[in-house]
Amino acid sequence: MSYQVLARKWRPHTFEDLVGQEHVVQALVNGLDQDRVHHAFLLTGTRGVGKTTIARILAKCLNCEQGVSSTPCGECGSCIDVDEGRFVDMLEIDAASKTKVDDTRELLETVQYTPSRGRYKVYIIDEVHMLSGHSFNALLKTLEEPPPHVKFILATTDPQKLPITILSRCLRFSLTRLLPDQISSHLDKILQTESIDAEASAVMRIARAADGSMRDGLSLLDQAIAFGGGSLKDSDVASMLGSIDHVHIAAIIDALSSADAGGLMKIVNDLVSQSRNLESVLDELAEAMHRISLIHAAPAFRDPERADWDALVERAQLISPEDAQLYYQIAINGRRDLGLAPDPRTGLEMTLLRMLAFRPAEPGTGSAPAPVAKSAAAQDTGQPADEPEASAQATNRGLSSGRSEAVKAARAAFDQLHNAGDDGSPATPAAELPLEPDTASEQAGDKAAQDWASLQASLDLSGVTREFARNLQLEKRDEKRWRFLVPDALEQLGSQSVIRSLQSALSTHLGHEVTLDLHTEARPLESVAAV
């Protein structure tokens, strides 16, 4: 006998065999037992969640020779024929291949004839949303008032494309995606029955890769058994799927927490040499940052689906809540833009380097933490880093220092020219103008405001608010109103909560209430603290 794939061999034949979909099963079972069976059903849901399977079970319940029941005998001729797909009064139509109105009219011509063998003639129309508009119109009248011996079961993965006139004539059941635990539990039963050795982590990896579809899970299980030569090992399944081990994600988090750019590049090189799916690296990293954020927000919470939860708890001590949010946002944006990169490796490397470049500054330093100067090998052996690497870092520091001095000189020259009087004589800089006598708190506030870079560094700010303040440019101020220019690249960061936090911190520092007036300016993203 030829081999039968697991997805067909283990297709459920009764409602009790179904995995999940309890809300659908309960409604259908009660309707069958109470003899309240509607004439048209609509089953919606993603692929592989049981739409066609439920339709066949319902057809068997209606035509069992023992009578209409939610528990068909499974032994009579009608039940056996339905299970084998050759029951003459069960017509399965693929709407994707019969979209024309002529096909629908030809189908409806057979509705008036009574069943040849069973109690009901059951029409199962799969992917019904593929029918044309004229086909739906031809189906409306029959679907609303079919003969008493006819039942319609429609199935679709895209109910939004169905006309409202079709939806209003059917009982609609929305099938949900299956949880990884439900899929893995069912796969374990199959493996035990098939006498196949399997590691629990390998089964869970397949269940997660199935993405809520039992059919996909069974197909992947078939492939994994063939790949592993009759057994399932986690390493084999990971290699087959090209998925990323939790060890790699933990190593990336460690390198990010220590700002080790060299370590990140080494991890990427290892992943490439192992032919891993680089696109899934950012997916796994974003998911890890999501879990770390959950740990920060709710320390008592524990996700039973993650076998590496304890390791994530340890990594959460290394990543601040602000860093976790930043890394998550950069990861999902990098995943979205990965197709625009010259190649996946370049896109992944640039995304990881971007996480280091935009890492929030340490409190009180006004700048992001400097990358480690030693390579991973030098750290392990205690030897100094290679001279070219040290020389490159010294050159970068020199360039940064020279650039900073050049910017300062240019700004000083511009201020002197801009503030010159009508007779050409230099005007007194605004910072040197005498302050009008006022309260001590206002004088102290005005004096501190002369240098916004120094003032914002002394404010009690953190996270996004601190980064937002560092990139503002003070345009002018008076006693109660401060006017700032905001780079257009950071306009989206200026939420109401961020502005309120900055305004509150500035008011507290000055000793009186102030109002912030923010205006967007198209200029490069460069904070005054970096100049």
C-alpha cells in the first residue's frame, strides 16, 4: 500500500477527534442533538484549522444510517463513504476553479433532485469568496430557500470578500488559530502511535513553526521525520527550518548590553556559516524584547510557551526598559526594510549596528556608552586589541573632536555676524546681556538657560524624554515661555506625555511654571550635547 501523508491519515472523523474549535463544536453538536440544523453554514478561518474537516463530519452526522446525531457510528456504508470522499450525495466544489456563473447555474440545476442514497444532499463549497459577482447573485435565491433535502456548507479564508447578502443567509462560525501547545500535544500523540522517537523541544519547534495551522504542523512533521531518518532531534528540526536557536538570541542580547559590535559581527558570521534564515533573526530578537518588556512590567508573569524564560529573566537584568523598547522598534523596522538591503546579511548587520548607534545615553554623561575597544578574542585571552583596531578608534576620536571644534567655531562666527549692529560693530552676545533684576529663582533660571546643553543635562529626565531634550535647539525664551526648534526626524517622539515630562522637569528646575513652544525644523538630527 502506498504511503499516506500524516495530514490525511490523521484527519479527524468525529467532533471528539477535533483539536480546538470548542466554540464551533459545541454549537453544531447542540444543533444536531436538538434537531435544529440550519440549511446553510459558513466556516471561516486561516488555512489548516479544520474548515473542510468540520464540513465532512457534519455531512456524516446528517447522513449516518443510524440517524441524525452528533456522534455518527462510523461503521455504516454512508459514514465509510464520507470518510473516503466518495459519498454520492456529498458534493465538494472548489470555487477557485469554478468561478463562472455558468458553473454555478449548472450546480444549482441538480439541487431540485432528491438524494440518491443519503438523507440529505450536502454541498461543500470551498474558497467560496473566489466566486464571481454573478455567481453569488445566482446562488442567493437557492441559498435563502433551498429544498428541505439540501444543506450548504461554505468555507473561506477571506470572509471580507463575501457579499453581505451571502453572509446574512448563513450561520457563520469563525475558526481560530490553534495554540502551539494544542498542536504539540496532538503531534505527541501521533508520534507515540507511530512509534517515532522525538525530543520535546523539537516537537514544540514544529508546533511554533506551524503558525496556528494543524495541517502545516503535520506536513512539517512529515518532513522532519524524513529529514531525521525516522526520529526527531531539535538540532535537525532547527537546521531543516533554518530557525534560530535561543542560544544565538541570548548571545546577541549579551553583545548589545555590552555594546560589543565585534561580538555582534561574529554572531552574524556564525549564523551565515550555518545557513540560518537571517530574516528570522530579527523576528526572534523582537519577540525576545517583547518578553523582556513583559518581565520588566510584570515580574510575576511567566510565559509557559517559552522554555528559555529563565534565561530571558537573566537578560532582563542587563537591558533597561528604554533599551528594550528601542531594540524592539529597530528590529521590526529592520525586518520590514530587509528586502531593500543589498543582501540579507548587510541588512541584519546594519540593523544590529543601528541598535548600538541609537542606544540611549547613560544618565549624566550626555552621550551613548562607548563601544568596547577589545575584540571578543582579546577579552577571552586578556591580550590587547590589534593595533589597526586601536588606531582606527583613535582616528575616529580625533575626527569627532575636530568636527566638534569646527562646528563650535562656525557657530561663533555666525553669531557674531548675525548680531552685528547697524554700524558694523559687533553686538554684545545675547548670553552677555545683563539680566533685569528679578527674583533669585528667575535669575538662576535665566543663567542656567544660557547654555541649553548644560541645562538639559542637569534636568531630572530619563528614557525617551532625555533623548528628545538632547536634540532640541533653544530659539528664544522669556519669563514663562521657552521656544524650541525640533528636528523633523524627531517630531514623532514629541508626544504629549514627553512634552509634559520635559515641561514639568524644567519648571521644577527653574522654580516657576514655564510653557514650551515647539516648532518643527528640517535640519539634520544632531543634538546640542554632541557639539
